[in-house]
Amino acid sequence: MSALATWDILETSVIGYGKRLNQDSVRTDGTGAATDPVVLAVADGHGSASYPRSDIGARFAAELFAAKGREFGALVRTGRLPWLRDYARYELPEQLVRDWQARVWAHWGRQPGPEGADAPREEVLRLYGSTLVGAVLAPGLFVAWQLGDGDLTVVDPDGRVRLPLAPERAELGDETASLCLHEAWHLVRVHWEPLPEPARAPRLVALSTDGLSKSFASDAGFTEFASGLYERLASRGLPGIEDDVPRWLEAASRHSGDDTTLALAHRTEPGSDPREAWARAPEPARPWGPGADPEADADPGSGLSDPPSGLSDPPSGLSDPPSERPDPTGGTRNDDEETERP
């Protein structure tokens, strides 16, 4: 299973266009080896005046998943996959939600806001509201979890792009599931993917907050971006894109108006040197697809290119990506407006 042990990891987060506070958080770790699983996590605080501490909530969410993900990766070595599958689907989501809510409550106790230290618990949790997407890659197994909006994107060896945790039903308006909801673990979606054959393992696993996907006018535009990102990684390696990724996310933020965060793991061939691949590679297709400015894209120092045709015009007016369980009475709004916290 050594082919799964080599992954290049990248994390990037950019603040929303015209905002002063980034409500997203990201954590990455590991190489994919048996003793060092890859762990990826992105969290998106809801923003707006209703969630003044959601940047803290997002940080807590990403940090907690990083710790839980490493623990989960260690359990893979036991080989008890049937038990581990049930743990992934039921116990781990409940642990994440309970631990997040306990950490938020403890933080409020140390730093209460104007509502006072004795404010109702549910109201306090709401102030820190956040979504979460997390993934673990270990030899023989790939598992991911999602609560609320955001995207898990996977590219297979044949170049096919898939979204394993995409919701089946649209959500009403801009409601989204959140860690601050009562018994939120029931709303967590789980992707379980054993990897018995190294050759069939994913080549790219990417987690992103919804600031990226909603910058596109269509789902097809987002899928095209993921495909182009993989092509560029495959031909140039991580060194060939790591300076460009922040520029791409800044362009996305200009169109979504939202903080935009990406965490990815790219599988490399054992013994290969990405720097050599970069030096040999021809110029790949632009990830933004048709409509991008070729001259601006060819010169990273020229600044951001003109908005590509795959992106919607700002402000897009698009609602947040849908959730698997629409519940207009139990969801939270992910407004992502600029806020000041107490």
C-alpha cells in the first residue's frame, strides 16, 4: 500500500472581498503513511450580526477535527473496518459536535459577551455557528464528513471529478446545517470509501468552503475548475501551482463576496520529484477554463486576470449550496457578512 503513502498537501484561505475578518478556518496534516494519515479540515463561520463569534467557532471546528482525524487514522491500523465504519458514521460525528459545543461554552465562560456569563446555552452556541468538512486518507481507506455547506471534491485516476457528499435535496433559501444546532450530529453526511487497490485510489481530494463553488455560475463551472486544477497538478506538481492558488481564490472571492478556503491532498507517484515534473511539463490548461485572460494567466506577476466566463457576476445573489436535510425551522443562516465580535 506504499503508493498511498505519498501525498502533497496544500492549504490556502483568503478573506472575502471587501471584508475585514476571515470567518473560515483550515487545518491540514500528514503524509498518508500508516503512522501519519492525511487529515484535511475546512470550517466556515456563518458571519453576519447573528453570529459575531463564528470565526472562533470555525477555528475550534477545524482544530477539533484535526485532532479527531489523527485519532481516527490511527484506528485504521487495527484493521477492524466494520466496527470502524459504524464509529465513523455514528460515534465520531456525535463526539465532534459535543466537543465543539463544550469548547464553545468554556470559551464563553472565560470571555462572556454583553449577554453575560449566564446567557442561555443555545443562544451562546449560536453566536459561534460554523459548518465543517473533514477528511482522512490512510492506507486502504478514505473517509470524509460534512456538516452544512462547502464541498468535498475527488478526482479519480481516470480524471473523473465527483462530489461524494453533494446533497441530494436542495435547501430552502440560505439555511445551512451548523455545529451550533441541537443534536447536529444527525445532520452530518459521511463518505466511506475502502481502497483495496492502490491503482484505483483518488489522485486528488479537495475540501473547500462554499465561497469557491458559489463563485461559479453553474455546477459545471466548478467541476471544470476542479478538473483543470488536477491537470495542472498532474503536470507541474504542487510547486507549479502553490503560488497561483491564492490568486485563483482571490478571484473567486471577488465574485462570491465570501471568504474562500481550499485544502487539498494530491497523490504523487512513489520516488517522483515534483520539481522535476514541473520543469519538464508543458503549459497546462488554465483551471478557470474558457474565458480567462491568457496573457494575465501566463504572467503571475501581472495580477488577477479578468473574471472568467465560468464565474457569476458580483454580487451573484446565489444561495448557499444545498443541504441534504432541508429544515427551515432548524437551520442557520450563512450570511457571511462582515461583523465585529464583542
